[in-house]
Amino acid sequence: MSYTVKKLAKLSGVSPRTLRFYDEIGLLKPSYYGENNYRYYEEEQLLMLQQVLFFRELGFPLSDIQRIISCDDFNRIEALKSHKNILRQDLERTKNLIKTIDKTIAHLRGEIKMKNEEFYYGFDSEKQKQYEKDLVKQGIVSQEFMNECKEKTKQWSEEDKVDFLQEGEEINKAFVMAIHKKLKPSSTEVQTLVRRHYAWIKRSWTPTRESYIGLSQMYQTPEFKKFFDGHHPELLDFIVKAMKEFAETKLN
């Protein structure tokens, strides 16, 4: 069975524009082009698109995905086994993080008393270090930014850290509420909320106009996107627009 761009988009959840882009860059070519110049995809391409989505889900950039799947020795079954192992590891880590969230909520409600080290159970410290290096390498943030964050937060007590995380969660919930109310990112109510977000950020570093916009760019990396999508599928785009509006109109 053959699928047009429109049908494959509906089947896979990948937008028609993205499918056309994948064709243009040679990442996913259709099986053939019809006399009407429509693209047609068959099972071979459907399986390849699945591989692309798996790699994207795991945070691979398109350039790396293209390099991997175009290799002569690329083996789909082995790739799927590798995806499975990574997802199993992530599943176990996710389970541990959910336990940490549940225990922290109970701790904040006064139902239990957590040990300080329990606040960070399930987090991968090595992954965090590598993530920081990648952000600097990609030019999303500067090393000075990382140094200032570490300097400002190293004196925080465990209560300070929990309070910071809780405040961030409340801000995100307020943004989601604004989305439900169909407010515009540039509205007075949302911009007041962004000011609260800006004040929250200043607790860990001092953002300038440029670096605050840079933070919105950092939010668009795969790890942050997953975080925001977990709150609301429109949250990332909404908060990025709101931050850009605030930076351009309120910050010098």
C-alpha cells in the first residue's frame, strides 16, 4: 500500500511540511513520484521514518541521524535492539524520577521527611555534566553563564533548592492556565507572569536582554522540550514567544 504525504502525515503524526523537508535534505526520500508529482511512500519508507522518529526521540540531531541511517552497514534490527535497550534504561530512570517527585510532594505537604540526598534520586549526574558541556559547545549558553549559576547556587540549602523548583513549577502551571484562557503572549497578564519568571531566573543567574532570549533558545533543546510538553503541548512555543516579547520591550 502506498501513502501520499498527507496520508503518511496523518498516520505518523509528522507534519506534511516536515516530510517534504526530509525529502529535500535526503533524509527520507519517497518510494516514487507520481505523474501528478505527488510523493508516494511504501513500507520501506514507513520503517525508515520510524527509525528517524526513534533517533529524534532519543535527542539525535538530524545531521547525525542522516549519517547513521545512510551508512552501508546500517542494520535496522540492531538499531531497534539498541533503541529498546536505551528506552528500558530511560524507563527505569523515569520510574525512579516519578518516585522522587511523589516523595518530594509528600515532603512539601509535611506527610514525610526526606533525607537531603533523596531529593536527587534518579538524576544522572554524568548526563547533566555532558548536557552542560553540549550547551556551551553549541553556543546556546556561555561558560560564564554556567560558572555564575554554579557560584550563585552552591550556597543554597536543600530547602532553597526545593523552593526554587516549586516556584518554577507554579510559574509553568500559571503559563498553562494562560494558554487555557487563550491569552496572547504579549498580553499584560502574561507579561506580568514573565516578569515573575525573570525574577525567578535571577535567583540563579543575572540575565541580560540577550541572555534571556538565549535562555528561550535553550528551552527549545530536546530535553527541555520533553519537559514542557509534559505540562502542555503548546507551552514551549507560548513561553518562548512571551519571553522574547518581554526581553525586547522590558530589558535593555
